[in-house]
Amino acid sequence: MIKTFKIYDREDLEEQDPWSGILSAIMFCIRATYHTTLEATPIQLVFGRDAILPIKHQPDWSKIQNNKCRRIELNNAKENKSRIPYEYKVNDMILVTRNKASKHGERGKDGPYPIIQVNDNGTVRYDKGTYSDIINIRQCEPYHV
């Protein structure tokens, strides 16, 4: 951001408070940026008028909601396109994805662990040896020897 404004080369900024002008310009740009899903700017939706021109804006909230739902469906379809369907069964072995970032050279998954129970809500209960735990099937993958 500083490189964009070339703050060190500018002579029109105040020496005591150069950030007030820069931050107000940045905030205006963010508020006046057109949102493709909403098909409007945040200022148009909040105040019902354009930020630059004195034009009234009447948002069509049902259209905005439909656009958002359509966008969510497209994103879900894109994400699920690369998924391989797999039916988990009791006694299948799984690898569990770690929550924390692993260090270089460490495995990103723990296991294999046997499945004790498969639930209808997309979760499985697996045996960790001293206790059992429930995780979402998105956090595990089948273990094949």
C-alpha cells in the first residue's frame, strides 16, 4: 500500500499526519468497490444512493439472495468435482488430518485408526487406542496398505 501511494516521494501530504488522507482514500475505495455477487457497492446498499454521483439506488434483495445462492451452489459443485466418493464402513482403517500445520518433513496425517461407528450426519467414530473420537469424514481419508 505504501508503495502504491509512493508515500515517501509525495509532497502534498502533511508531515504531522500523512495517514489521515491515505486512509480516508483507501476507505472510500473499499466502500465504493462494486461487488459482483451483490451487483452493487456497499454504500449503495446501506445508504440507497451512489457514493460518487447523486443517483438513487434501490436494491433488489430477492435477486441478491438468488445470486448468492447460485454462487454458493457453483462453488460447492467446483469443490466437490475433485472428490472421490467413498462409503466408510465399520473396521475400515482411516488416516486423520492434523489440525495444526505440520513441520517440514512431518506427516500431515495421523493413523491408521479403525472405525468403530459410521454416523448418518457425515461423521465417524474411530478408536485412538486409549479413547475414541468423532470426526467429520472431510477430516479423514481411507487408509490403503
